[in-house]
Amino acid sequence: MNGGVVLAFIFLLGAPPDRPAARDGQHDFDFEFGPWKTHLSRLQHPLTGSKTWVEYEGTSVVRPVANGRANLVELVADGPAGHFEGVSLRLYNPETRQWSLNFSNIRAGTLSPPMIGEFRNGRGEFYDQETLDGRAIYVRFVISEVTADSCRFEQAFSDDGGKTWEVNWIATDTRVKPEP
């Protein structure tokens, strides 16, 4: 086809549909800013066949940093297995439109490998590869059931390349209401 025929063809059929703009997820975690009460359930010995869970009660506080392109989570909880403190730095990459979740158990004093992912339809999914007892495993972290006053976090491990997953961490957070 020559250029005039192509233009006439486009005119008759209409212009090609515009692609939807890629979603900017920079504000995906804005719902979580502020103080929360948290209930944690942790599987005591993941990927061993154990069915023993340990419960914790605690608090978390989420703050925006770096002009909203990142946020910081401080988590403190207590339960039968002892005291737990963790920090998570979440960083947004505007080029990939994905987040990296960088977690540290304060006792260890190091960051775990970043989990990379994004939110789709109100659900966040993040993945990484780590080692557990010397074995390579996949880790999945899901944020779901998000409302203005509550949300759910779930971590799962897979030692078969992601064919099956064992949930080992569930946190249900409830917003702390300001005093009247």
C-alpha cells in the first residue's frame, strides 16, 4: 500500500485504539500510613511438615519517606516465642512500576534479599529467592483484603520451584484510631 491508501484505510476504520497508560503504583502503600495493631501467626518450622504455629500481638507504624517514593515500616510484637522487632524499607521504581520490599529482623542486623512485585486489582504480590537451611527456596509475600481500617499480609515458601506453597506467616493489621 502507498501512504495515501494507508491514510484512507485508517480514516475509514478509525485510528488504532490508544493503549491504556501504564499504571503508576507510587501510591500503592499510601493506605497503610500511620499506626496499626497487628496480630501475627508464624509457622514455627517452615517446610518441615510442622503444623505448630506461634501467635504474636504487636504494633506497626508506616511512614512515607523520600517524598513518597518509599516508605518505612517499624514492627514490634511479643508472643510465646519472645520479642520480635522488624523494619521494612519499601522502594518504588517508576521505570518498572514495581516495588522492592527490603526487610530486616533487627536481631540479625541485616537486610533480607529484596522481594520484587506490584499491586494489581487491590492485591500486592512480591517474590524473591532465598535459602532456608542451605536449600534454595522461593518466597512469596501477598498483601490482600485491603480496606481503610484493615489489611492482611501472608508469606509463603516453596521448595519445589513454585509448584506448591506453604504459608508460614500471616499478619492481620487493624488501624489504630486517633483518640477523640
